[in-house]
Amino acid sequence: MENAKDAIIVTGATGGLGHAVSVFMAGEAKKNGACLVLSFRNPEKAEELKKKVLATGIEEGNLFLERLNLSDFLSIDSFVRRIAGYGFRVKTIVNNAGSMYKYYTVNHQGYEMNMLTNFIGPAVLSLKLSGYMEKGGSVINVLSLTRNYVDLDDSLWKGSQSTYSRLVNYSKSKAALTVFTSAMAESFPDLYVNGVDPGVMNTAMLKMDKWFDPLTNIFFRPFTYKPEKSLEAVKSAYINEGRNSGYIFSVKRKIPIEKKFSAHKLKTAIFAKIKELAWGAAD
Ligand SMILES: NC(=O)c1ccc[n+]([C@@H]2O[C@H](COP(=O)([O-])OP(=O)(O)OC[C@H]3O[C@@H](n4cnc5c(N)ncnc54)[C@H](OP(=O)(O)O)[C@@H]3O)[C@@H](O)[C@H]2O)c1
């Protein structure tokens, strides 16, 4: 990869935290002569984001807006092929995209959608992109405090319609991503693989489509972080002063990934399944 150009990748760039991370990373890319790859699903949102990011002064030729749907394996494959085609050496991936699904939904293979978007997709993407990373590259997975309030069992991949709860299944997907972060950190000693806990943020994600949404807007939102505040946690993971791997960075501190996740009984099985999905059964 001698002549490769460095690239920083941000997924879910069109969202609340995604905007803040994109603008920050544009500054970093400009400073380091790197390219910035921002993933989107909605072209109108991508256009709006592009204007905002170009206002940082990053060269237009160094900015790449790329379509990516993390709940679709073909879309992930296509994204990785485009990254490979540009000949990038991937320095940093910020797995920021995330969603919470109101209803129980599965893809054609039966994987539950919170799991696909928030855990399986980013995990498969990270393993596939690791082939374009070199020593010192960094994977930053955006987790959630809610990971602490659930546990995982063998049903994690598919969930169940009868027990489905939007918040519980979302939380399980973030718990699974935390277990994966720990496993990838151990398996890739040349990379830094960390999580970020952004706190509760005032973004679209807080909307629950419930009767209490207007009350949330009045009584809860004002006390949540602005995405620019949560960005501090992403910045700490990016700068990574202590050269840590297998850590969780928040606005106020960093901690090693909690034992509940780093020593989870399903850790080996979870990592093996993601490797199979990313690289095929033979790997
Ligand atoms: N808000 C909070 O309080 C909170 C707390 C803890 C953790 N987090 C995490 O922080 C991250 C950023 O969330 P946010 O609050 O900024 O939410 P947001 O404003 O809703 O942004 C989410 C982003 O993810 C993208 N996305 C959703 N589904 C996707 C898919 N299947 N494939 C690719 N991209 C997809 C969205 O794209 P579109 O623009 O096309 O919808 C959007 O860009 C997420 O990982 C979230 O779980 C949020």
C-alpha cells in the first residue's frame, strides 16, 4: 500500500452525531492530507452534509460521499469494493450509524434489524475493511450506555416477535457490538479497536413515536448532550493518547471494556459468526 492515500471513514454521517464527527474529521483529513469518506442512505441529506463539510475547507477531491446500507450485506460488499477501488489505506473507521426499529423486522436471512444495523453490519464492515488497514489503524464503534441493562443469549441474531421491545433489542445490539469490539481488539493487536459511549444525545434517535414524545421534548431533551458535546468522546478515541485498544471512551473518561462483555460466554461464538459472515465459512 506504498502509494495509497490515507482515508478516514464515517458511517451514518448524515445523522446528529454523524454531522459533528464529519466536520471534525474533515479538519483532520485536511490537516493530514487524507481523504474523508462519509456514508449516507438519503441523497438529499448527503447533499446538505456535503455543503457543511466543504465549508471546513477540505478539498472537494478529497471528499467522498458513498452510499451504504448496513442492514444489507450486498450494500456493504459494494461499499468495500469502492473503497478498494479508490486504493485507500484506511486509517480510521468511525462506525457511527445506528437505528432503533419500532417493529420486529428481519431480513431475508432472518437476522433482526436492530442487530443487523447496529452490530452485524458494522462488525462485518470492520473485518472486511481491516484488509485495507495497516499497523496503527483505528476502529471506533459507537456504543450506548443501554448495553449495560441487557444480556445476550443464543437468540441474539434473530430475536423473537413475541418478546420484541424496541429499546431492549436496540440495547442488545449495542451489547453485542461491545462484545465484538473486545474480540476484534484482541484479534488485531496491530490495530486500535475501541468503543465510544456518547451519552444521551439530542438527536432524531430519541423520538420513540409514542404519546410521550412531546413530553420528552420539553422535559428530557434539554438535559441531553448536544452532538457536539458527545463528539468529545469520539475525539478522545480518535486521538487515543494512551494507545489503548479494547477501551470505551466517553465524554468524561475512558475505561477498559467491562468484564461483562470482554469475558462474555458467547464472545468466541459471536466473533466466529461475524468472521463467517465477512469472509465466508472457510476462514
Ligand atoms: N441519540 C442518543 O441518545 C444515542 C445514545 C447512545 C448511542 N447512540 C448512538 O450514536 C450513533 C449516532 O446516533 P444519532 O443519535 O446521531 O442518531 P441519528 O441522528 O438518527 O443518526 C443515525 C445515522 O445512522 C444512519 N443509519 C441508520 N440506519 C442505517 C443503515 N441501515 N445503514 C446505514 N446507515 C444507517 C442514519 O441514516 P439516515 O440519515 O439515512 O437515516 C443516520 O445518518 C448511533 O450508533 C446511536 O445508536 C445514540
